[in-house]
Amino acid sequence: MTYEQPLSAATNATIRIKLFKNVKNVPHLRKQIISGALKCCIIKPNLIVDPFQIVVAANKALTANKMTTRTMFAEILFNLSISKNITQSLQKFGIDDNEKDIIVVVIDKGDFSDKVHEVYEQIKGEEVDILCLKDLTDLKEVKKAYKLSDTEYEKLSILDSVVSRIATKDCI
């Protein structure tokens, strides 16, 4: 049920991604994240095509020489977006109080194991297999958010197009 992958060797970190449905306490979780009490990133699933998209954004956040946002978890949200506007990026990919389905991202640097379980224990919802993500992805919204042309959308892998945009955001 958990998507787990080591990040860049330079980071000595592992990313853990879980999908939850019918979460009852999203406003509480959101407040906990904003206050810094909850050490994770929570993402709206409708704009996520594949967990690898999050892995690329997290790797970029962890290997950057400097952060654009205040926290690593906000940096992941910022990196998911093609916008250079922090507020816009956080609003587009971060959760609002009305969300019911969420993706929870935890970065484990080896010293974080107990805190990982604390994060998951706070979520009052049903953990589902990450493969169910495809049922929550809104491809029309993905196309709009990443400015995919009709030709690109029809002829190329959506994941490849999205990841390319995430990776090259700073170059444009």
C-alpha cells in the first residue's frame, strides 16, 4: 500500500507515499502542517498522475542548494507546480479543508522512523493501495495545470511530460 523509494544518494533519504480516502479530519491535519507539528506533505490526488511525479519533486527539493519556501514539505508542493508563484503552487497542490482524499508524503532520513508512524496515526481515513491513485487523477485538470498541448497529450506519456516540466521549471 505504501510507495517507497530511496531518493538521491546524496540525500540519504527515503520517500514514503500513502494514499488515503474518506479522510474525516483534513482541517485538523492542515492546521498541524501549517504549524509545523506534522512533519509531512499532504497533496491533492487529482493532479498526480503517478507517485514518481512526487519523487521527482521531492528529489529536487532535497538536492537544491537553497529552498524557495520555508519548509522542505512546502518545497515539494512548490516543485510539483510549473508556477513560480509560491502561493499559487501551494493552493493548487496542497489540501484545503474540503478534501476527502489525500496523498501523504513522508521523507525518512533514517532518524525519523518514530515520527513517520506518528504522522499516519493522526489520519482518520481509509488507507488504500497507491495503485488506486489512477482513479482519483483528473487528466483534464492535469493537462490544464501542466499546460499540455493536445498533440503532446495524445502522443506522449503524460507522466513523461509532467516530469519534464517539473525538472525544467527553473530553466524556463
